[in-house]
Amino acid sequence: MQTKSVAVFCGSKSGKNPVYEKHAIELGDLIAACGIQLIYGGGNIGLMGALANSVLAKGGKVTGVIPKVLIEGERQHKSLTELVISENMHARKKMMYELSDAAIILPGGYGTLDEFFEMITWNQLNIHNKKIYLLNSEGYYAHLVFHLRQMEKEGFLYDPFESRVKICSTPSEIINQLP
């Protein structure tokens, strides 16, 4: 199956390390160059905004999915190919999963981790079988990966977590692994 759309979960802030935004822009450029549609959270700030603007600048298609409650707070992007307003956060995540063929996790905060863990949990429960890629920009997720390995080591996972999540260091590494 060729990837036609990808959900990207990332921060509505840019973080302190400039590489996070650099990777978001690189990923956006690559997504557009490959003709893949971006599905993301619908905001115009932080890594979300950098990613969407990058895809749009290269002529790519971008669908934002934003819940009613975040329309003002996340400053919805006004120049997207399509903006879908969901009833709530759970509906947003579900819609993003349904619209995408794979998921990419960039650096982010609580919301990004929530989206990552729901995505991997649903994968484990066979609710979906989408590939999940974790962009470990300059080691941002190193502690999380260590903890996931600890969960596996201590017998709390049903299978090796890396059978469900591919850890990558660069946006091109992710794009090269997409089916």
C-alpha cells in the first residue's frame, strides 16, 4: 500500500531547540514532495504551524482537524486545503486516525504524548494497523524510549514496542520507511 496521507502529531509550541522546528519544516517539505496529504491538528502556531506552512508552501494538501474548544486557543490555520471542526478532542484524534495511512510523532507536550499513546494502544488492540513513526529529534524522546523498553523488559507489553513504533532520527529516515 502506498501512503497517501499521514497524520502528524506535534507541539503547538516550537520548543527550545531550533532543530525541532527545522525537522518540522523538513518533514513538511518531504511530505509535499512525495504527494502525501498532511493530516494534523489545525493550528497555525508552534511546530504545527511550521509543518503546515511548509507543506502548503511546496504546493501540498493539508487537512487540519481542530476541536471547537481549541479554535481560538490554538489559533486555527486559515489557509489550509481543508479545516474540519470536531466536537471534542477524542473525536479529533479518531478522525485524524481514520483520515491517515500512517502516523508521525514529532516533539510536543502532553497532547502529543496523549495522541501517541492512544495511537499505539489502538494499534495493540487491532483497532488499526497503521505504521507509527517517532521522530527522536536530537534525542528528544530518548527518556521515553528508555521507559518503553523498561515496560517491555518488565513484562507489561504484549510484544516488543519497536514492532509497532519505528524510532527515527531524521525526517528523511521516516519518509524513506513509509510504505
